[in-house]
Amino acid sequence: MGRTGTDHTKRRRAWLVTAGVCALAVVAGVTVATNTNVLGPRDLCDGRLSSEDAGKSLDGFGRVTGKINYADGCFVEQSGWLPGTKDARVALEPMSVNAVDPFGRKVWDMSGAQNILPGALPGAFDQDGNGWVSLPPDCTPIAAGTAQGSRTVLHVNVEQGDVDPVELARLARGAARELAVDHDCIPPAEEPGSAGTDLLEASAVTRSDPAEVCGLTGFTLAATAPAGSPLQEQTSGSRDDAWFCDLSLEQPTTGLDKDQEHGAFARLAIIQNPALAPSAKERGFEHAVCGGKETYFATDSLTFEWASPETEEERAAAAFFPKSDVWDRFTAAARTALACD
């Protein structure tokens, strides 16, 4: 073969190598563009979120995107086309709530069973990452249909996939702060050394020490409840911010879903977080000044009725502790523990 033929072969091989490299580069580029945020936007939802923080929150794989909806909410999604990848989607939307929220007269949206976000923008989240973050009172006009005297919260709903609850709570608080800034209702800065940095996870449900219920010295109740069912508790939060304890009875195995079984018969709370104090005051909870802080002792008695014997006679026959014992002993022990005036 002459020099011309050899040169042609070399050029053909070089062209094939170049074409192959280019093809790989195109595939790699497409993969990077559609499955990562290397080439994607750094800020999402008009700058309220960073794609990096959103990516930490979503337990999926792929590019993270976000968009604002008609209600000034933000939808964040992570998706990719590679085999075996998972998609994740979270909605963060401002919603109006009643002035007593989260201490509603039928359902508390903040209790010992939830992970608590302390600080200037408090909130609560369940184990799946669904929850809310409170905005400052001045932000009431944000949510459509907000009534006079109500508040606004940023509601977080995990619509698809899994999330990292701690990272999602951070993301939601950051989004709430940016939303507040956008509407000229800037929240106060966190105090140095305050608890307002991370989500405080709820404890496991454990049997109570009848001599120190909820871990509160001086809070004593009967050792056993109806039919010998041991008393149980679940706590969350921090006493110097917002602390919660749910009391329940150990139930036998019923085969029912958890939601159908009796839950907490009493929910208790110590509220010192200034952002939650107006709601506690609106509900008329007992008030004191403890260690120089405005403090409320919150008690929810409505669930006591359906989760325990229905009549006073049945309660007495079952040796069930009176409701007054729960509330009176709890507040007395809490006042002593916090050195209240």
C-alpha cells in the first residue's frame, strides 16, 4: 500500500476516533444537562431557593427544577431519565390559618409526635417531611383569602418520592424567610446560640415513669391506666422554645392501621417561643412569667374523651386518673421546673 493509502487509512481512523469522542461528549453533555444541575439554574422560584439546597432535600436523582404557581407557591422537582432513578416533588405554598393555629380546638398541628423547628420562624413536620413553617404576623396578606386576624404559614407537602426531613425543614425555613422579605415583613434575626438552627426530632413512644411523666420532675400520675394499660409518652422540642408531650395508653395488637387506633389522650406543651405566644394566648392557655420569659402552659383535653372511657362512672370504675390530675399536676410541675413567678 502506498503512502496515499496509508494516509487515507490514518485519516479515517482519526475521524472515527474524533467522531466517537464527540458522540461520547454529546451523550455526557445530555446526561449532565438532564440528570444533574451542573448546567442548570443555581436559583429556583424567583431566587427563594438554591438548587443545591433543594437537591440536598430531595432524595431522588436528576436535575432539580422549580417554578412559582398562581398562588405564590413554589414547586420543586428532581427528575432524570437514567434507568433506576427516582423522581421527587415537593410543594411549598403559603396558606392562611386561624389565629389559634397550631393549637386548634380539635387538632394540634404541633405536638410531641412531630419534629419541631424552633426559632423566629417556628414549624412542625411529620416523619415523611410534610409540615409547615410560620411566617411573621405582618405577612398575613400573602395567602389568598387570608381573614382578618389570621396568620400565614408556608405549607410543605411531599407529593412524590422521599426527602431528607432535616434538609427539607431548612429549605422551607429559608423559603419562608425569602417570601417574607419579598412581602416587606422581614422576620427577626435568630438570637446567637438560639435553638433556631435545626429540626428537633420527636422521641420514640416510650413507657412513662409514673413518678416523672414526660421527664418532668414532680409530674406524677397513676402507674397504670384502664385495664392495666401502661401509660406512654412521646416528646419533642425544647423547653426554652416550644416543648411538647403526647400521652397515650399502650394498646394491644389490633390489626388496625395506626390511624385507626387510639392515639394520644392528652397533648401538653410549654410555649416560650415569642412567635407562638399569640396563638397560645388566643386559646386562653394558662400564662406565667418564667425565668423572665412569657410562658404558656398548653393542654388539649378534647382527645381525652374519645381515647378513654366515655363517662365519669366508667373512668372511675377503670381507676382512670381524672382529667384535672393531668392538667393541674402538669402545670404545677412545669411552673416549678421553670422557676416561674
